[in-house]
Amino acid sequence: MPGPVTQKNGVFADHVFTRPASGTTVSCSLLVVGGSTAAYTATLMALRLNLDVCLVQPLMVVGGQFTAQALPASDDGDLLKEKAGPHNVDGERFAISKAQREFRERQRELQPVAGRKEPNPGSGWVSPLATTPVVAATAMNEALVPYLTHEKLKLIPYSEPIEVLFGPAPNGRRRVKGVVFKNTQTGATFTVRAQVTIEATDLGDLLEVGGIESRVGQEARHETGEAILPIDARPQCQQSITFDVLVEHTHPGKGVPVGAPPGYGKDPWLNLHEFTGRFYTKDGAGNWQKWDFFSDFGIFRYRRVLRSQPLEKQVFPGDVAVINWGTSQEPDRHCCGNDYRPGYLVGTSREDRQLHIKRARDRARAYIHYLQTHGVPDLKPRGDLTWTADGIALEPYIREARRGIALTTIRHEDVAESFFPKQVRARCFEDSVGIGQYHYLDLHGNDQKGHVTPRGKDVIALPFSLPLGSLVPINTDGLVLSAKSLGTTHITNAAYRMHPMEWAIGEASGCLAAASVWLGIQPRELATQEAHMRRIQGVLTRNGVPIFWFDDVAHDDRDFEAIQVLAAAGIIRSASTDDLHFKPAATVSRAVAATALVKVLKLEKKTPGQATFTDVQPGKHWACEPIETLYAHGLVSGLGEGRFGPDQPITREHLSFLVKRAVPQGYERAFARTPIDRTPLQRRELSRVLYEVLKQELGI
């Protein structure tokens, strides 16, 4: 590095970047392709796991939807927004990773309100955390500085992939060996070779360039198995894009007019009759409530990112908002803001893509012009916060990409509430490497015909998990899927695309890639062999990444890793499906302990009848399959006999007897942090002990 790593206004100084000369080859352990949020978090995770990384992206700004797409008003699920669980745990301590929480805290520090750090500096009514794109970029850059300084990270801007280099792999598969890029400013072409490559582009372009197995738009029913889909595939049915705009509310008469683009009011994508400056809601009686542009629940405060006064709900001159307004219903018409619904960007030519990008940008400009000429003149574009002259984002906000066909496809049936009656979680994948939650499947469909529209419980998304298999292409080695290119579907992508979840997807893909490099093992083997899978889960949770939904176990809990991994593995989960509580301090019954031990040891189950357990009431007997299984395998003596049945608490000492007989070689390791006495065993202690037994059994 020729000088210190510095940044200004959220962008690194020019000398920080690597710009390979035409015809040259760069080598690294991990190549991350793309400028998405997940590209950033995958890079950061891999760097923290001591890998050298080359991040190649289309711009100089890192961060994707938080920064270049000008949407730093995070789309958070309800669980992240508030304190939850019996111990009132802050959602940022269990619903997202430690690193993501640190990022959010740093944003708050960088953007105080009236000299004070506030939970939500922007105080937008839809986003529980909002700052400016420059603040988000600055916070992201700070985490990269040590790795740029020590040359562990090469950051290559203004480049797009034009060729994927393959080598042979077993069973007729291909292995990605490197990628050829083109500098979009100079035209220079260069190659990056790496042991592992991560596809983290915002539109899935690496899949297209490499001809890697993928799907586009709304799939056919036979492709994903989702019952809600039609028989035929409809690739043109994709989510709309939006060019976000940052504007300031000025003092009266101080607005800066934005001119109308050519075709305003004439071209279909610039139809001013669709635009609105108002927002309508209905009260409990079905009456319409109108919210004007600057009102408490108006369009401006919807995604306000900067407030000049400490008052949360009022709007003042000097406040700044991201204008990101989709479709809405008014009493007499259907309206739309700057969402661009004509056409699509994926599965079409680059020329057609650029045409739609230009039209989408014009629509954003047209919408601001409409607002200024229809009752909201006091607006000023804030290009200093978007790295552009007009306050319009550098890139469109992308909601959907080309998706890789993965070992695991996350389907509608894995996420929607309708498939999990009387439960609080969606499918809990045993190979989970992350969690996410958004209250519904947020589909912003384009104007193409044939969209499926889930309704009722089919559109409600329960707290979900991220399977490791969704990050691994079905027939390509040397590649990890990330961002919006992982194994979701058109429908499930609508929940997995949100800010907190894309961050988690990046962390998981970065960890998988790091493990592949460390061990010299392909991602598919890591995802299909239990020992490797649990090792990856351990690394993630050790680094503060939640992989199972509990609202009362924070990532700074001393038993976080053990509790999370055993829950993901299906060994010790919640006592009830009615809540997200783990209840770490609750006592453990003998039956629960036996069930968990049987699962860890993978013992063949025995049917009841080989042993009985007498309760305090004379003549009453108990039958417990897990305890009888332990009996049948000669691992217990007297468990549950006498006056105590299987529902009675087990002590630490009694568990120690079981473990010593079952895995004598791992006994000391299992109880290294747990006293052996007659104190009733806690649920956290059961997880702590059996996690060590599991690792012993798997050779970890």
C-alpha cells in the first residue's frame, strides 16, 4: 500500500484500490464477485477468518443496497425491531449477528441527533434504523481498513465479469478456477484466479456469463415443487426495480427544482397520472385516512434517513429522506411512486437492460418533478449523499436476481405460515447457517402478465433459516452462491432479499468459502458431510452468527455456540412450538436428557416395554422410549427407577454417569465447564455438555 488507507465521504482514496493492467493475472485464495451487501459481508467474514480476498465490484463504493443503491433504511423484521423473550433481550442481540449489530451501532455513533446517539437516527416510520448512505459506507469501510493496510484485501473497482474459467471436476461436474473481468472505464481485461469464488453480484451475472445452472423469474411448478405456481415457467415475471432518490425538506421557497425528463407525461413509464404525494390507510371501521407528504405517516418520513431535530414524528426543514415509494391504494385509484415496473433486467440482453435502467432513472427524476409541481416544492436533491449530481442513486435498488440451482432450494412450503399451523418458526433446516425474518413475502411484481400473488397465510413468512445447501451449486465446484443468487425461488427470494438477511447470507457464504480453502475440500462435500457441516456451524456461532431462532439467548451468551448448534441439529430445541424461548436456566427432565443423548449418539430406538418407571403413586408406571433405548444399549442403570419418573429433573451428577458410560474418552472434555454435583441440570448445561459429546463423536 503506497500510503495510509483513508476515506472521504464514504469512498476510499484512489490509491487504496487495485487496478490490474490489461492482460495480467491476479491470484488469491478467495475471489468475491459483485458489489452487493452480501459481497461486502462475505469479504469481511473471510478476512476475519484469516483468508486473503480479492473483491471485484462494479463501483468504488462498497455495500450494495445500503450505499450504492441508496437504501440505508433497513428493512427489518418485527423480531429485530424490539426487545423480546422472557428476559426482554434486544432483538439486535439474537436476530442478527454480532458483526451486523456492531455495524448498526457504528452508524448510530456516526450520525448523532442533536449531539446524542439515538437508536434510529433517521426515525423513518417503516425502518427502525436509518442513516444516510455516506454514513453506512463510512461504517462499512472502517471494518476493511486493517485488511487493506496489511494487504490481505485487494479491492478492484469498475469491473464486470466477462468469462468464467473452468477446470474438470469429478462426476462430470465443472470447477470454477477463475474469472476474466473487463474494466468498464478503460476497457482493460484481466484475470483473477482463486481457490474458491463467491457469486455475489446483484443480478446473478456470474451465473449467466459462466452458463452455470440457474433460473430466472417465476418458475414452473415442476421446477421447484411449489404448489402455488402455475404449470409453465414465466421468466418475465420478476420484481420491479427502483432508483432511490435522496431529497432534503427545505425552508419555504428554498427548494431546488428538478426538471422533467424527456417524455414526461407521454411515455408509459413516465405516466404522471400514476404518481401521488399522499398515502392512505384504513382505520378499523374501514374509513380512509389521508396522510400528506410531510405528515407523521407520510411518504417523506416513510424512509427518512436524517432528522435535524430530536423529535421523532415531526418533519422539519433540514430533514433528509430516501424516496422509495412503491404501489399504494387511494380511495379512487391505484397509485405508484418511483418503482419501475415495465420490463426486467435478468434474462435479457445487456442493451435491453441498459435501456430499462435509463428509463427507471428517468422515472425517479419524473416522480420528484411531479412532487415539486404538485404541492411539495420545498425539496432539494442531496447528491452529496449519493455520490451523484442529482441525488438519484448510483445503481437501481435490485429486488431479484438470476438464482443458482442449488443442492437445496428454499421453497414457499419452507417459509409461509400456512404450512406451519400453530407454530412460531418456519422450517428449521438442520444445516442452517443463518436466520432471517420479515413479516411477509414482499413481492413488488413488474407489469408482466402471469404473476402469482400469495394471499392470507400464504404470504405471511414465519422466522426462517438459511440452509447451507442453498449456497452450493448443484453441478459446479469451486463456487459458492450468495446475495440474491442462492437457492431461493421467485417467491421465497421476496423474504430472503431484505437487508439483515442478505447480510447473513454473505456471512455464511464467506464462512463456507473459508472452510473450503482451509480444508482443501469442495463446498458440496462440506455441505453434505455432517462433521464438516457442524464445524462450519461452530465457526459461525463462535463469531456471533445466530443459526437458530431463540429470542432469549444472545450472541454474547457464554453457551451461545453450543445452544445454537445443538438446536440446529435437532437435538435440543424449544420445549414448546408456541414460542421462540430456549429457557436456558430451566431444569431438564430425565426423559429430555435421555432423548438428547440418544440423538447425539445416533442410537437405534427401542420400543417401550423393556423397562418401567414407578412414580411416587404406588402401582403407576411410566414408559419412555429414549430411556429404554439407553437401557437397551447398556448405557444406563437405574435412570428413572424408584420414586422418580422420566419427567423428574435430572442432576448434573446423573448426567455425568450417563456420559461417562456412553463416551468415556470424551467425559472430561464434556464436563470441563460444568460442575459435577447433585444440582438440578439446566438446559444450557445439557447443551454445553452434549455439544462436546457431539464433537467427540464427529471427530471435530
